Amino acid sequence: MLGRFTTSRRLALIALLTFIVSLLILQRTSYSGGWSTEDAFGNKLPLSEDNPDNRLPADDVAIPQPYPPGPGQRPEDQKGTERAKTKPTSVPAVIAIPSKEDPPPKRQYPSPLPRMGLEDTQAYVEEMIQWDRPQVGHWPSYGDYVGADYDPNRWEGFKSENSYYDRNGVKLLHKQKSVSPRPYLPYPDYNSAEWRAKWKGEYVPCEGPRGKNLNESMDDQIYAYRDLPEGFPDSQVNNADITGLNTNICFDRYNRYGAFGLRAEGEEDIFQWRKPEEQPRWDRVHWGKLQNECLVRNQDRYEASVRSPSVQWSPWELPENHAQMPIMDKTATSSAQYKKRTAILIRVWEGYDYTDNDIQAIRSMISELSLFSGGEYQVFLFVNVKDYNADIYENQDVHDDFLRRTVPEELRDIAILWTEKVTHEWYPYVGDWQVYWMQWMSVQWFSKHHPEFEYIWNWETDARYTGHHYHFLEQIAEFARNVPRKHLWERNKRLYFPGAHGTYDQFLKQTDDLIAEATKAGTISTPVWGPVPYAQTQTPLGPHPPHAQEQDNFEWGVGEEADLITLQPIWDPALSDWSYKNKIFNFVPGVRPHFTPDNAADDGHDHELYPTIPRRVFINTVARFSRRMLHAMHAENRAGRSMQAEMWPATVALQHGLKAVYAPHPIWVDKEWPARYMDAVFNANGGKEARWGEEADSIYNHDREVNFKTFSWYYATGFPKTLYRRWLGWEAVETQSIDGGLGLAGGNEWEEERGRMCLPGMLLHPVKHVVPDDI
């Protein structure tokens, strides 16, 4: 019946008109609320009289703020009620949906499990570890734990969680819920009256890689579905409600990376994907130039001292003012402020093998974090030159020749080169400068030469975020900003499991009660309150408490930017068996590890005074630093003191009284863990409350640590790579499942019926060597 209206010419005309209308709407759109009111094909989405702007009521997405309670109200007086809720300040509190009649589903929480004492917990664990162990070769050896009171391999016998895959696909999603992808823009309502009341200057759209302003280019958008596939698992560790992340949406690979060069055979027939009309010559895109021009357009939004584009070629010399403490960032005020800028340092090294997906991920970070935000972020490739004596600091020809030989053309003008020689010359008294142990020395060098950045994220090339980078980093920063300092160091060490602890408010209430009980019983000393110097000779650089801890109603620190944000718990390794706890340099004068070819880690190094040195650690090195955090680390290194890389930042924050926050982002697992067993294993405390992960049964001990292999975010786990490969449409095999999971699955045949996988914003690590044939 429609045949006579569907000639190729008419279809082309209709497509062109649809594109023009979509483009006009996009031009008039400020990046507010997260969603465009168009789907991926330019179709108008339904509105309602109650919701004419297509937005979710603000009350539905207010971030649960853990503290403070009401005026004069103590936490224990709240009787389990939710803590105060406030809207995010850096990102909008509105996320668009089709209508009020179709809101995101309310998350259901089980009741907290009853508390058990040490004996009952141990009896429960011993019962759980009675299982049919395989007999094959394995580390940790299966046979070593027969008759033991714990078994780090027990998780291998749990059923695989296959719902990430077998009920996932955009064809199924469209059939189940009639949703289509549409542009996702989770930015503030730039230039609105509310925005202007908080921020100085005017937001100006920036040019993208296709030579067009981003508010005029549909090709530069990423698209998302406003729902999840039926049966998609909740995060078993933390959840999105804590930080205000939106995990009720999902992204497939083409709508996520299509704007950044992801291609496929038969692109004209890809289901629910609008292929970009224009593909740039990526080797002719200059990302550094685009970022610098974006800053210039938006310079009135930033303080005069940070408006100039960053210099790519940094010298090796110490700046004259290197010993000067940066002015401490004040808490928010009622008047309009200049926006602070943040650098992202993506760590690579000479000889790194860049994959297509590496580069697509970097393009997406630059676009989402820097160009769409008007220069709030700037992304750099932070390249470790292995030749110690390479003359890259004073010889422009050597510097540029190295770039040509080792860095892809389109990334060369965002690359910052450095060598270990500069860290040796800056910090001569430490005694070791290998990047493996001293990863932050180079970041400190960068910070001292780039004071225009108030904050710096250290990022790894094998980390992937399947959602929108700006949304993730802003929500993480917002959470950290609103966390109070009272009980912060103690809360930082405990993992939250919704299946065991109920709501996050209930978890916080229980955690604070346990801290108070442990303090009263003497299990822990008085909770940290201000700086904890290792000796009287150390002068803390952070603030001192404004009053006694007993007088604080979870108020101090609320609204204060965090100096250190980590994505794993922060804990004390002193009494654990964590492998690197004694990698301490010169806190006892002249005593440090000595690494040699025959003993690369100096495993026997120890000293009788080490247990007295206050320290903290977090696993993994993806973290955000403030300028004053890096300055304190710089000052300690100048004095010759240091520690192993994962132990160093949190230790300096503790000793100097700086604000360090573990941000509990959602983490998924690929096994069906019993909630109580998960809590008993990961929050093991040797029977001493508030000592989670810090006793002889620490989850971070070398053998117990294998429990993390089921996590979507840790340094040694196979789940992220399997999930990410299948999301990209490639085959992957599960190697850590006794039941085999789905075996070899993914790829074209797998997607024929289901369609492409669709994932919420998931932070994944490690995802190494992302190429099709590395199954």
C-alpha cells in the first residue's frame, strides 16, 4: 500500500528533512537535563501535560546525602530515617523521561541482615566452605584449604550470573519496552538564571572534530536508551543511588562510540543506529587545538590566571614557587564563582600498542569532558619515555621526533612526555624513582608546571566507562564534596552490599554505630579527627578541626572539595598481610627498601618502627587529586619520604589532615554470591568492629584477594574484559567459572536474535588489548 510513496528519491528527501529538523532542535538546546526530546532518528518523543519538558521530577533523583542530620539532631536520633536529601549542584537534578506515567523504577532494597558475632560468623563461613572442590591444578591450591577456616576459592563454585548476556540486546529491549535511542547530554542548564546565580561568565559552545559547533552537529552526539533490558542485574556492590548516577539507561556500542569512529560492515542496515553523516579524517583532527580553542571561547568562566591554553612542552626545572602551598579551596558560597578546571592524565608509555578502541575511548573522553563542557576538563596523554637520558625537556627536535615515532598523529598535541630522570632530580633523597613504585612523582611534576588545574584525575588506558564520562566524574565529585569528615577515615574502609545492609542510609547508620561501639570498647582508638602526623617534627599542611569531635554533628567537611577521591576503599595495612605494606622510604631516617635484579621487590624488608607509622592504602591508581594534595606529596618527597604508589597518597592525606574520600560507585559481579557470605568475606575484621579489611583475615591478603576476581572493577579480574568484548560484538570465553558460564559466546550469530548488548554506565577494569581476535 505504501509502495508508491517510497521511491528512493522520496526516502532520501524525507531523511534529509528529518535530519534538518533534528539539527535545528539541537541548535536551540542547551545541554540540560540529560536527554534531547528527539530519538536517534529525529522522531519527536511523547510529552505529557504534567511533564511538558520531558523531565523527571527533581524529587525522584535527589541524591541521598549521608550527612548532616537536622539542626541539633544526632545521627542516632534519626531512627533509621533517610538522611537529608539535596539536589546536585554541579549537574542538573532532572533527567528526562517520556512522561510522569513512566518513571524509572524505584529500587527495592531488602531489610538489613541481622548482625552476627564473631563465633556465629565463623561458623557460618565454615559451613559455606564445605563444597565439592575441583582437583585440577590451581592457585591458590584447592587442597590447601581443606579443613581451614576460610577458602578464597569458594566463589568459583557459585552459579554464574548470565543475565548480563542471555536476556540482553537492543532488539529485545525495543520489543519489551518500545524504546529507541536518543541523544544523551547530562550537562548543567548552561546560561540559565539558576546556573548564572552560581557560576561566573557565559557558556559558549565549542567546535568538535567535524569542524562544527557541537550544538549544531547531530553527528557528534552519543545516544542512549531510557531503560534497561529486562532482568539486568543490579550492582551487588554499592549502587547508583548513593552518588546520583543514572543507571536506568543503557548504551549499545554504536550509539556509544559511533560518533568517535566505531564502524561496521553493512552500516546502512544497523538496527536503531543513526550512522553519522560525516566521518572526520581522524588523523587530521588536532584534539589539543580543539581543547585550547574551547577554553579561549569560555575564558570568562575561569579565573584570569588559568585562562591561557596549557603549554604542552614542560621543562624539567623546579618552578621558583614550588614550595608554596596552594590556596586552600573554600567551601561553596552564595555568590557566583569561577569554575575550577580539572586535568585528566591518561597514563601510557613508550611502546604502548594503541588499539582502535583505545583511541575511540580517548576521543569520547575529550569530547564529553572537555569540548561539550566548555573547557571544564582537559584531557592529556601522559607518556612515560623509557630512555632515562632522553633530551625531551630542552631539545625540541628530540621531543617532536619522539612524538612522531611513538604517538598516533591525532593524539600528538595532547601528549605530555616525561622521564624518570626528572623525578630523580626533583626528589634526590628518596632513593628510588621507578614509576612502578613512585607513580605520583611525575603527576606532582605536571601539577607544579600546570597550576591552572585545581584537580587532576590519574586515568589508566585499560579502564573503560560504558556510560557518559562527564556524568560519572561530576557525580563522583559531588558525592565527595558533601561527605563530612567525622568518621570519614573509618567509613572509607567498609564495603557496602545492598543485599546485606539494606539502604545506604541504613548502612551508614549501622557503620556509625559500629564505629561508636568500637571506640567505646577500645577496639579502635579515637576516630581520626584532623591531621595524624607520623612524628612531632612533621608539620601538617591541612586544616585543623574547628571544634572537638564530640561537638561535631557531622558538619565539618560538608561542602568541602575532596583532596583525594578513590574508587576503592581506603584502609590501614599495618596489621594485614598485604604484600607491599613495608615499602616505606626514610620515615625511619636512612631506612628504605633496596630493589635489585635478584630481589626486585625486596620482600624481606621490614623495621621494628614500621607498625607505629600511620598509613593508609587503596588498591588501583585511578584517583582524583587536588593541587594541595599533590603539593603535600611533593613536600614529603622533597624531604626524602615516600611509600609504595598505592599507599602514598592516602598516607599523606592522613598525616596532613586532608580530605580523602572513597566514592562508592556501582560495582557488578559475575557470580551469584550469598549476601551474608559476601559481607563476611570482604568486610572481614578479625572480630574487631570497625577494623574492616585491616586484620590478619584482610581481604587484601594475597590469597584472599582472589575473591575480587568476580568484580567489574579491580586490578585483577576477568569479568570486565569478557563483558566488554561481548558488548563490542566480539566473542569471549569465561575463564574463571567452574560451571563454564556461557562458554564461548558473543559475536554476530549471538546478536542475530537479541541485537547488540546494552549496558548502563559501568566502570570496568582491567580491559586490556581490546582487539577482536584476543578472545
